[in-house]
Amino acid sequence: MAARPDTPPTDATPVRLKRRRDFLRVAARGKRAARPGLVLQAMAADAPAPRIGFTVTKKVGNAVVRNRAKRRLREAARLAIPALLAEGAMAPGWDLVLIGRDATPTRDFRTLLGDLRGALRQAGVIEGDQTNTPRPQAATGSSGASAAMPRGREGGPARDRLMSPVRPDSAQAKRPEAAPAPEAEKKSAAPESSP
């Protein structure tokens, strides 16, 4: 006898979310995590296997573009979710909804996978910090500023420009300030009315 298609298998392989009410339930009660390539909605569930749904709105593009985005999200989930389950980094009882964004169809696939893992971590789906890879230390330049820090036009860190009150070469520094008039002079300058 064949199993019903919406009955989750016992080996914790992901099952698809297909019903509108399931999508709405996850959207209403779940946690959200947004990344440039996707938005994740996640809700803990009492299920032996994770359930995953995919959606892309018409804002992303026409049907061809939306289908491409959904295919890419499905493939990213197919690669990432079972690997996380096998590592023990993710518990099986989750309902997940992956929402495609404008960048989903064109984003580099490795970056899209990174977006998915980051969103899972942000939403609390991934337990612990087992999927983090160590990042190399940022190199420092001759000025002592971090090499990864954005730089302004003058070559110094943009942060320094924003934090300094007035730059000496600005028009504001060259403009002379007018001294405020004393109160007594203001009153005497006003014409007095005669009876």
C-alpha cells in the first residue's frame, strides 16, 4: 500500500508545504530572517521531518523568472537541509517557508546557499555554531584602519569623516560667524511710539 503524499517519511527527509493555511500559519507565528537572496519564515513544529514551502511573488518578475527563483530555492534547500540534519546542527521538527526576492534568480549559487544558512542561523533553526567557518582576520593598512572598512574620497575611513564635527576645508569653516546683537541694542533700534 502506498503512503499518502503528505505523510512525512520516517527518515527525516524534508517534505513540501503545499497548503495555503500552512503558509499562513508559519507567516503568522514563525520567526523571520531576511537576507539579500531570500526571506526565511521558520516555525517549530511537532513533526518527525522538516516541512519546506517555496514562494515567489509577482514583484520578482514574470512566470519564467519566478519559476527560476523557485527552482534555485528548492535546490539550495535540497543541498543544505539534509546536510544540516545529518550533522545534527538542525532538529527535524521545523516548518520552513523560503520566499524568493529580486536577487534570487541571479545571485551566485554559493552565495545563495550562504544566505540560506545565515537565515537558518538567524531564525534559530540551526543549533549551536557548528556551520560557521572561521573568517580570516582583516589586514590593517599603514594608517592602522581596517582594510575592509569603507573609504571616503580622501582615502581615509568614511567613519572618520562622519564623526568629525567640521572639516577644515569645508565651506562652513570658511564662513565668518556673525556675533549676536545684545538685547539692549535690539530694544533701542526699534522705533518708539509717541502718544
